[in-house]
Amino acid sequence: MKPAILYSFRRCPYAMRARIAIVNSGIAVELREVVLRNKPQQLLDISPKGTLPVLLLNDGSVIEESLDIMYWALAKADPTNWIIKDSLSDIEQLIKYNDNEFKYYLDRYKYADRYPESKPDYYRQQAENFLIDLEQRLSQHSFVCGNTCSLADIAIFPFIRQFANVDLNWFQASQYIKLKHWLTLHIESGLFHAIMEKYSAWSAEDDQLIFNGH
């Protein structure tokens, strides 16, 4: 059976978390790295909105949201028990906040020149509400929802990484001691290194590239 096809963009935090879930589940997919300014027609044919990641399954169905791709992968195999049923409500609420309120201010902090209504410091301060919550959680246990890594940690950390990189000197000097340690733990993990290997942009003439990180 041919593997599913994953359209991805290496630096996109949504695509990162989808790739991590796929690698952790041990699923082989055909990876198609996309250049955002030159999206292949094959992608636009199955997902006209053109956002990434997008997963094309063997039956022709399409999964267009990164979180849904994560759930798809973990439904096939969850060897590290990221779906913690007793904490599922908390996990889902954290991811929802990350993907909405936090991401809203993260974008404005990172691209402050596009949003001149407020200063970058304002956007950063608003985004810090989430960092404060995460720091408090990590002061109580090793991961954001308990003492074991969960779907929430994996879904959130690529966005905290993006936030940190806007002004890395500021972040490194910040009071978020536990959060910085948690972020480093994920960035230095074998899983993250596996999904951040660089690939050339895909074209229809390319050979099939099988991606599973193992």
C-alpha cells in the first residue's frame, strides 16, 4: 500500500507538530516539502486554501488541520502515551488557547511592523499571559499537564520556540526558568532533530521521499 502524502513546510510550527506525531507513531508517509511562495498545484487541488500541513490519505480523503493529523497518527499508534485520557480536557483547553489567543499575539509580536496599532512590547506582554500559566504548571510538574509528556506539550512547544526566537536574548534573560528548561528539552530531543532535517522543495518530477524518522 502506498503511504499517505504529507505536504509540509519545515519551519511552520503547525507542520512541526504534525511531523513529530507521525514520527513518534512510526508511520511512514511521503513527504512533500513546499515553498510557500510557489505552492504546487497538486496541493491546491486537494486543499484550495493552501495552508500547511495537509495530509492526503490513500482513500483520497484529506486532513487539513495539524491537530487532526496528530490525532490521526496517534490513533494508529501512541507508543509514548501522549493521549492521557484523564487529562484530555485540560490538554484540549491548553492547545485551544495556544492556537487562538497565544498565536494571535505571537503573530503580532513576530511581525510587529505589519501591526503598527501597538508596540511590539505590548504584543509580547499579552502573549506572556500564556507563558506565565505554563511556568506555573511546570513549577508543579515536569510537563504542562503532569509528570509525563502529553499531546499538549508536543502541540505547544513549536509555538513557544517561535516566540522565543523573536528576541532570543530577551527570552533567555526572562524569568521563565522552568519554561526555558522545558523548551530546551524538546528542542534537543531526538524527535525534534528527526523532523527538522532539511529537504529540497518537492516537484512532480521528484522521486518519492519516504519520511518516518526511523
